[in-house]
Amino acid sequence: MRLFVAAYPPPAVLDDFVSAVSTLACGAPRPPGDSLRLVPPERVHLTLVFIGEVADDTVPVVVEAVAAGVRRSAGRKTPRLRIGGGGRFGRGKFTVMWAGVRGDTTALADLVTDVRQELRSAKVPFDAKAHRPHVTVARPGDRLAEEQVAADLAGLGTYESPEWPVESICLVHSNQGPDITYETLAAFPLG
């Protein structure tokens, strides 16, 4: 099972973000076979920890480790976030466009650290790269002209969503394939 820990924006924030993305070149309807791999609204999330592939019998250990990370963070400030700004990873056919995360990123980083510490204690491997909070917008690869990518990044640069408190995080199973779907295996309220 391919797993990650995520925070999802609430419906009003998601609607605002999806509306903003629809004004960008990457958000414009495309003919069949010319997809820019725009992230659909139901998959818009903020990855906190990418765990990757685990055996099915390891899932209960992961659930308990994430729960312990949330308990460890109890009493701390609830992160209040906004989606805003943006950038890209890669170039050419490897271009990935993302929107940034602003607000209480220190409290968010503390939460990520707590969850990672508990995963490490439970001997659950995870991607330990530095956490760069972002929301993936699209994977246009080289199907979007460089000037369109630049214009979209400028548009993301002036965008800012409404603020929201991160009231829970989720352990998510990513079902890979031509029709990627996400299944929430467990939700963990904060605070």
C-alpha cells in the first residue's frame, strides 16, 4: 500500500483555490490526449509526510504512529494556513507546478516533526527530505509553453486563499494507476 499523511483544505478554501486555478492556462480545458495532469479537486491536499509502499500488515503500526505524533503535538498551537504563491519543480517534461502554503508554517513544521519522530520510533520508513509545504497544481510536463508556465506562476504568485485552521490530518492510501484515487484510512483530530 502506498501511504502518505495529509491535511485537506476545507470546502470553502478548496472552492476558492479551484476557482483561481481555473483561470490559469494549466486549468483550462484540454482536448483528449493533451492532458496537463491537473490535480482534480478531490485530490488537492498538503502532504505532511510521504511514507510510500508498506505491507498491508504494517498499516496498523502506521496508524498508531501517526496517532502518537498527533498526541505528541497536543497542546500546541493549531496551524492556520493559506494557499498562496507558487513555483515549480523540474523543467521541460518533468515540470510540476505547485502552490505555496503560508501562515503558521512553524506550527505545521512542528506537527510534521512529531509525526516523523513517531514513525521513526515505530521503524516505519518515510521520505525524510526537508518538508516544503505545498499543494500540487498540475504536472504539465512539456505540454505547456514556457511563457504559459511563467504566466501561471505569476498568477499563483498573486493568489492567496482564505485562511483555515488545520483541524485534522489523515492517513491516506494512494491507489495508483490510470485513475489515481485517494482513500482516507484514518483521520486524526488536532487539539
